[in-house]
Amino acid sequence: MAKEKVKEFDTVNDGTHAIHKFGVGDFLMMAFLVLLCLTCILPFVHLAAKSISSNTAVMQKSVVLWPKGINMDAYNTIFEDGSLVRSFGFSVMVTIIFTAMGMVACICAAYPLSKKRLKGRTFFTFILMFPMYFGAGLIPTYLLYKNLHLLNTMWVLILPLIYSAYNMLIMKSYFQSTIPDSMEEAAFLDGANNFQILFRIVLPLSKPILATLALFYAVGRWNAYADNKYYTTAEGLKLVQYKLYQLVASATEAQTATLSEAIEVTSTPEVLQAACIMFTTIPIICIYPFLQKYFVKGVMIGAVKG
């Protein structure tokens, strides 16, 4: 009898029992997930194929998932012009500074609010969460930035958005659910202060949430261009996404798209758009695999409780 139970237990552990129970519902779920993945992957593959295809093949709508008539003129135009490359470098600098300052602001807000010993914690939490539900609007915000002399500077793209109530709430919940109070109490008994506990205990144990929120900050800043459109006018302050927006808009209206007045684009607007989209998207795609394991852990916060 005992041997039969052990055998049954081993069968469940090695996964064969689960395989035998694979039914129609599981198949439909897997098929749905595959289709969902394809809706994300296929458009990217289609753009990549168009970006290196000949103008004739693209205009004939014959390019689907495989390039026809390999042609790198669109990418050559991007690098020869230089304006999109300069905007790319500026975007990288702004994104790095923004992500670093945003993480510092998020940690400084989330860690104290996660501690019950902080007096007035409820009041401060309410004050910091209030902007999540209400905003002043575009015109008052513009006038405020003008009075602060932030307009047409790099800092108007960084300082107003470094604090995120949503990110702060996620990090605060992670600290409360993951870092045990007994560990901090032991550190206090050993003579450690709040800063030592934060840098030597809390942050090393919080790599998943730090990587997740850093990715949120970086992707959010990299893809945004509305503030760049409203609050800056200098050519040197254009982010790569705003440059791409202008390019797509001008290419839609004109028969021959131009990146700048200095150089004319020989590719068709559709090929140029595809090449520029690939040029601005690939950096984020290259970064994600290195943060994937932390990202998966971070987004699962609160989903499973042991």
C-alpha cells in the first residue's frame, strides 16, 4: 500500500499525471497565448522586413515578413543626416539621468512610508498619492514651468516626472511584504542607522523591484514625446521619439520625406518610417533580456503569498 502511494506521488512530481490531464481547455488557452504573442511579434518583423527592402517592393505591397530586394538606403540616410543620431544620443542621456533621479525619488518616498514607526505616515501617504488622481492641466503646468525657468531646457524633460505615485506605491508594497521587520530590528540592535539599513539590507534584497521600476522609468521616458513637443522649441532638445513623430508626420504629407534641410531622403516615406521605428525601438529590446528575470519577479508582487 505504501509503495503504491509513493509511486503515485512520484508520478505526480515528474509531470506525467499533468500531461494525461491535458485537455481541450488547455489547448485553447495555449492557442490563445500563441496568437497573442504573434500579434506583438509579427508587426515588428513586418517593419524590420520593410526597412531593408527595396522601394519598389514596398510600394507594390509585396513585403510581408521577409525582405525583398535588400536595400540599406534608409539606414544610410539616417546616419548620413546625423539629426536623428544626435537626438538618439540626447535621448539616451536624458533617459539615464531621468531613470537615476526617478529611482532615488521613489526609494526616498517608499522606504519611510513602509515603516510603521514613521509618525504621520497616513498623512504623508495621502499627500504623495493625491497627484495620482488629480492634475492641474496643460496650461497651468506650462505657466508653472515658465515661472520656474524650465521651458526650453533639458530639465523640463526630467524634473517634473521623476516622482511617480504609482511606482512609489509598488515599491512601498514590496518593502512591506518582503523585508521582515525582525531583520531591521536586529540591525538596529547592532548599531546600524536608517541609511545603513537601507543601503546594506533593504536595497540588496530588493533587486527585482528595483530592476522592474527602473525599466518602467526608462521605457516611459524613452517612448514619451508630448512634453518635448509642448515645452521645448530648440532643435538640440528634440528627443528621438519626437524626431520620429515629426518625420512620420512630414513623410505622410510629402511625396519625398526629409530628415533635415541639409539632406534629401531617397527612400520612400514608408521605408524611411520603418527604418526610423526600428532605429528607435531596438535599444529597448536589447536592454530587456538582461532585466527579464528581475522584471518577472517584480510584476508578480502580491500575486502569490507563501
